[in-house]
Amino acid sequence: PSAGDFQQRRRQAAKLSSFFGVEYRELFTDVLEVIEDEVKNDSVQGHLSSEETQV
């Protein structure tokens, strides 16, 4: 990808952040927390082995 492609993606991300009122990093952090919680729940319920839950 060229520098121009990156700049275009950054502009688009800035527009979306402004429109939705949330920054990418905030959203990403929230998504990671949900994934971690689901992995913990699946581990407790026995759906995942201990190896599968290790980071």
C-alpha cells in the first residue's frame, strides 16, 4: 500500500469517528474486552481447553 492509500484510509477513519462520535481505539478496546469475556465464559463452561484460552 502506498502512502496515499494510508492517508485516504486515515481521512475516512477520521470522518467515521466524527460521525459516530467514537475513536477507533476506544471501539477496539471495547471489542477486545467483549472477546476476552466470551473466552473466559467459554472456558468456565468447558467449551474451551486451557491451551485454547492462553494468550
